[in-house]
Amino acid sequence: MSTAALTKISMNLTERDIKNTESVRNLFHVRTNADAVSAALGITRSLGEMVKNGKELLIRDKNGEISKVLIPGLADNE
């Protein structure tokens, strides 16, 4: 178990947000919505820092076609 200090945060979520949280929880096999939000924040931070540092995010589909991933809100995507 982690010994890091915890801070309680209260959030108002839309139905879409709740569905997204449940999806992330299932994808990452985490137990709680808080764990899902934490995982999503960590991934978003890492990817955002990569883009800010000049890297591109690319996805290759099963046919080998490559597409660039754009993250809304990052200046480098514009």
C-alpha cells in the first residue's frame, strides 16, 4: 500500500464522464473510480509532456496504417 499523502477531491461528473470513468476502470482493471481517474491523469500527463517536448503520438492500425494522435488543448497540435 502506498504511503503517499491523500487529498480528497469532490467532482461533479456528467453521465458521459461516469461512463468514461467506468470504461477506464475496466480497461486498466482497477477497483475504484478514483483509481481510474488517477490512471487517466497519469497517462494524460505523460502524453502531454511528450507532445510539449516535441514528440508526436502515432498509432499504427492492424493494416500498418499510421495516424497521428491529436490531444485537444495542446498547442503543438494546432
